[in-house]
Amino acid sequence: MRTEADALVWQAVDRTVLDKLSHRLVLQTEDGRRRELFMTNGVDSAMDAASRIVEFNNGVVLIETLDP
């Protein structure tokens, strides 16, 4: 996923990109539901994305490490 003109654009990726992903961002809403948002390459990217998401949502963004 990438942003383009303030919109999210989904795209297919190959296996080598998937192998580099290290963290999953999960939105936990006020009523306890969980929704997986996307995965990132590195904790810094995950933290940056999570901080932006919480600006627009009342839920909690969880950052989970992916198993190797």
C-alpha cells in the first residue's frame, strides 16, 4: 500500500517484498474489535504510521512483531 494524493493505493507485491516485512499494525477499536491494517519494514516505519493513524481514530494501534 502507498499513499497517492492523500489516498491509499493497494498494489500486489512479490514474495521478496513480503519476506522483508517485520511489523503488523492492528487497529483495536473502543468496542474491542481488532482490524489488521497493514505491515511495515522496520519498527520506525511502524511507529510513524501508528502515530499518524491515532490522530484520526479513537482506537488503539497495536504494533506486533512478525515471526521470522
